[in-house]
Amino acid sequence: MGHKYAAIAFTDDVKKVQQEQSSRDAYSGMDQGEDFNYLLSQREADFIGARDSFYMASVSETDWPYVQHRGGPVGFMCVLDEKTLGFADFSGNRQYISTGNFRNNDRVAIIFMDYPNRTRMKLLGRVSVVAEDDLETISRLEVNDYRARVERGFLIHIEAFDWNCPQHITPRYSEEHIQKVIEPLEEEIRLLKQSNGEPQQTSAAETKLSHLPQLEQSDDDSLELVISGIRQLTPRVRAFELRHPANEDLPEVNAGSHLQIPVQLENGGSDIRHYSICSNPARRDIYEIAVLREEAGKGGSKSIHQQFQLGMRLICKPPENHFELHKNDSPAVLIAGGIGITPIKAMAQALKSRAVDLTIQYAGRDRKEMAFRDRLQREFAEHIFIYSSSDNERMDIPYILSNAPADSIIYICGPNRLIDAVSEEALRQNIHPDRIRFERFAATLSEAAKPFTVNLQRSNIKLEVSHEQTILDALLDAGVDTPYGCKVGNCKSCAVKVLDGEPEHHDSALTNIEKTKYQLMCPCVSRATSAHLTLDL
């Protein structure tokens, strides 16, 4: 049989092209002799173990190849034996294209890249999904000290592999690699300055870069945006128009999508804030976000109002959506409170383009404080209802829900008290929970919340969670490295398994199966009804 990779890749048509291009003689020797290049040696194992990413191709039911980049900590692709690889599928991927493709076709092609050394290895294999109850195998695929939640595991049964020549591989270096290279140079410069009596100070360029908001992530999972327009919608709400730096089309979004915006806080720290994309989803030239300046907030909105200027560039993640519209033609009731109008506006425009029946219920403190009010009234006329507290107008939630069409989907975004009021009234009217969909802007901390203890099984840490604190805040304050996203229970990025104790769920992301069968909870908003919880962290 000879070279196993050649046996798979060199089909009759490939061999004909090689013959036509006079390269067949160079490869014909690979067809002879004993089978080889299907069992990993120490060289391949060491190479794979040093990688923090790879490119993986699966085959769809439509016969199209789908190439995906997978990233994680160094060594997250595990070499289990000379014929088997495995890796954990961490939470965060919401499309599940590769996972779906593997159900129909288990073939997979992988390329491992070492850019600094201009080396690449390609591998062909067949994939099997690790059963959820195969805890022993799953534990072999988990990465120590990497807190992302494992949703499933994949095993790759190797058919063949090959090494490629370095031609046309452009060397690329990670920030960590560059830092190691320049550290000796920086030290030499420091010593030279010291010997010359020069003051040690940071350059203007370094100061500027240190204050440039960025979001740490891999280059292939980033989106650079430039602020191309700023509008003052109300005395406290400012809209920012964001474009591609080269005026290219932006990634397509659906109504309800949001951006993670990096901000530099007044105390010198940095953080991420989530803002709904409120521009019409049909547009690809811009995204627009609207930011309410909250004087009593945590400082993110104030920093944005103070620091964001025309021409400023932001490095963000691509848009995500945890508040998606229904796909069928069921009517919709859209309920917004204050700045909660931002995703509701985009939803209304998307539904209108689909000719779906809708009503908009929009409440605010004062008409002059209600962003997009005039535009929405012009665009939706008799389909929008405005309630102004300053005019003693109140949204009649029982009436709205009781008069909603029986098959309507009800969307709510705004203050927690509005979301809770609609949810409680829907429960009283026996409206099916699947018809109620909402997105919170802030975590809910009840006045009746009680303190409790959290034990971290893997970290062997015990934490006290106060009545004014979320579990996630307690974890972060204690220096526990755990993943999180929205911090308000919308995205389940922080979901963790409960090993003992009774959780009190307050998220809008986890399904009942995830809560009951898999014992997951979102520590960003959920608490405990028991005196303690034990988490798989």
C-alpha cells in the first residue's frame, strides 16, 4: 500500500494531473512498500502537543467542505495513542456546523501550523463523538486550569498524515513569542539609559497604545471597527456608528445581535460592555449602538461618552446573538423599557421586512429621553404605543398580554422590574414560557437575597458569597480564572456544573434539560436556595 496519505489523496484524477504536469515520477515511489505515515511517532506527538490551534475541514450533506479554525490552550488537542487524537469541544461555538456535519460524514481533514518555524502537518481521519456519560474519556480531554465548559468531546481515528514543505509559509509570531524575543533588548536599552543617566519614562506612542481599547483574542476571531459617526439621540443617549476601516461590508447580523465593546475605565482598568446593534439588520455598511450614560453605573457608559471620538478604532469580537427572533410568521409583541429599545428597534425593522404582524409597547421616563421614539412613530404609526412616566402614562401589562394574539411571541428588553413584571403576568395568564423571550441589561440581586458558601471542587477553594454579590463576582474577586460573557444570564458562557447543593436559577439562557439533567447553572445571576453549593471548578 505504501504511503497512507498518498493512497487516500492521490486519486486517479490526481495522478493524471501529476502525469500531465510531469510530477508523477516524483510521487510514484510513495505507492510502494509497507504502509507508513498512519502511526504517530514522538515527533508528530510533540508537534501536535505544542499547538494552540488548528484548521479542521468537515463535509456537509450538500458535499461542500466546511473549514473551521479551532483554538484553545497549548496542547488542547490530545495525543491519546499512536492512532488516536482527541479534543474537548468548549462552549462558545453556537453554529455547530462541524458537529452537525460529523453526524452524516465522519471524515475530517486537519492542518496543524507552526508559523514561526514555517512547518505544517496535515492529517486525515474519522471522527467519533464522545458519549456524554463517558466521563473517563471526557476527563482525559479536559485541559487543566482552563475554565471553559466542555460541551462534548471528539476522538479522531487517524487514517494518514503527511508533512508539507515550508515554501510559501509566511512566518508569524504570537505576542508572547515577540515579548520573549524583545525582553533582552528592552533590558539592554534600560541598562544603557540608566548608565547615561536618562530618566525612565514611557514614550508617547506607548501611552497612546496603552489607552487604546482592545479585546484580547486571536486574530482570526476579531473584528476591527472605526467610529464613523456620533449622534446625540437624547440628553443622555449617544449613538455611535461603526464601519469597517476599509469600508468593506460588515458580517451579516440578525436582529437581537450585540457587540462586545472594549472600554477603558476611569480607574485605569479595562472591561467589556455589551451593546445591542440597533441599526437595521439589513444594512451591511454600518453597525450602530446607542449608549445611555449612567452616572451611578460602573463607569463603562461614562467612559464611552467621554473617550469615544470620530476615527477611533476598536478591536471587537464578531457580533453574537442570544436574543434571536422567531423564524415563522407568528405575530410579535415587542415590549421595551428605556434603553431596552435598542434591540427592539432592530427586531421591529426585521419583522416589518418579513411582513410579520407586530406591535411595539415602549415605556420611558420622559418622551424627550426616549431614543428613536420619533423615528419609530413615523415608521410604525398605529403599531407603536408610547408610555411616558412624566405624563402619568403606565403600560398596562395584564391588558397587553391578555389581548395579544394566541400564537404571538412576546419579546421584552429593559429594566429587570419590567422583565419580571411581564414574566410574572405571563405565568398568571398561563402563557407558555416558550412564547416569552427577554434579554436583561443587568444582573438581578433581590433584597431578600441571602449569603451562602461556594466550594470549588477542582480548585479546592471555599468562597463566601454575600447577599450583595453574584457568584461570578466572588469567583473573579478571588482570582479564579473562569469564562464569562454578558454577566446578566443571557449567553451561558459562564455555565458551570453543580455537583452538590440546590441552585436558584435566574438566567434566560439555559434550557430545562441543561438545568435538570446536566445540573448546569449560570453563576453570573443565579444563586442558591441551600446553604452551600459545590461547583465543578
